[in-house]
Amino acid sequence: MPLPRPIVLVLSSDPAFSRQLTSNWPVGADTPEFVLLDHDLCSELRRDTYDLAIADANSVEKHCHLKEALAAVGKPAILICAENCPDAGGVSGPILELPREPRQWPVTVALVGREILRRSSAESRTRASENARAVVEAEATLGRYMVEMRNNVNNAITSVLGNAELLLQEPGLPAPVQAQADTIRNMALRLNEVFQRFSSIEKELDVAARESAKAPVQARAARRGR
């Protein structure tokens, strides 16, 4: 399942800033969705609403305010700093600070931002794959346990069923006792049918184990064939 398009939050009060940024962003299948937000609203940022923030820190005051707000959210961010800002430069946690060079900054930011989004997407896919594998492994463990316990449960069910049959054959059995013994027998038969279906689980686990063993061999063969 493809991941949704990443969202780039552009924090600026200058529409030209956003136009310069988006017009220089490489066009492709991984082109993000851009959302423009006035920088004065940066205190209302939420972690789950964007993947990358690009902020227009064109003054010392805005630089400090935006940096503090973005650091509090903890998501990847790029601060485009004024050239005369004494606190600008380098990397601070997930925040990358870049100088506002007259002609080069839109291209530089677009290339860096694209790489950040690619890495973030790769990490998201890895986490999703690991979570899916954990679920499959948990289900496989439960399935193996059920298969291992099948014989023990079947033996117990057979014993209950046999005793219920013997009880029903007793002459002069009171009607209430006969009805209870009949219920026990019927429930034992239903349980037996359920556990007979576990044989298909065992076959599925065998097939999955064989396919899992083939995967590394097929991957190596594919690499050799390149």
C-alpha cells in the first residue's frame, strides 16, 4: 500500500517565499503537498499535521520564535535564516538552519527538503514493515501453540465424549441427567469439529515456513541476475 503524499508546512507571512520555494521544488511522483501557514501561528503546530516544516526566519526575533516552536514539536524542519542573524547556522536536533542566499536558497532548500522527506518515508516504511512482521510472527506463534496443543485437547475431548456415550447407555437414567449427558456429548462433538480444522493451520504454517526459507535464496538469485 503506497504511503500518502508527504505534507510540507511552509511558515511565512510572505507569499513570495512560498512561490519561490514551490517553483524550485523538483517535480515527480514524490512531490509533497504544500500548506502555507502564517508564521505568527507557529505556536499552534501539531506533530501529526505535517512531515516537514520550512520556516521563513527573516529576522532575529522570528528566528528565535520559530526555532523554539519547531523544536517543541520535534518534527524535521528547515529554518531559512537572515544572513545577519547571529544565532543562525548548523543543525539543532531535527532543525536544519540555512542562510538566505539571494539566489541559491530556494534550490538548496528544495533539494535538502526532498532528501529529508525521502529518508522519513523510508523510515516510515521500515516501521510499517516491522509492525506487520511482528503481527504475523505473533499470529504464527499462536497458531503453532494451538497446533501443538491439538492432540492434548483432542484426547481430552475424546475422553469426555466416550464417557458421555457410556452415561447415555445406562438403563433407567433420569431424564434431567440424560439431557445433561446429551448436551455434553453434543458440545464435545462440536469441539472435536473445531479442532479438526486446526490441521489446515498446520499445513498453512508449513507452507509459510517453506516460502520464508525460499525468500533469501530468491533475493540472492535476483541480485546475481542484475
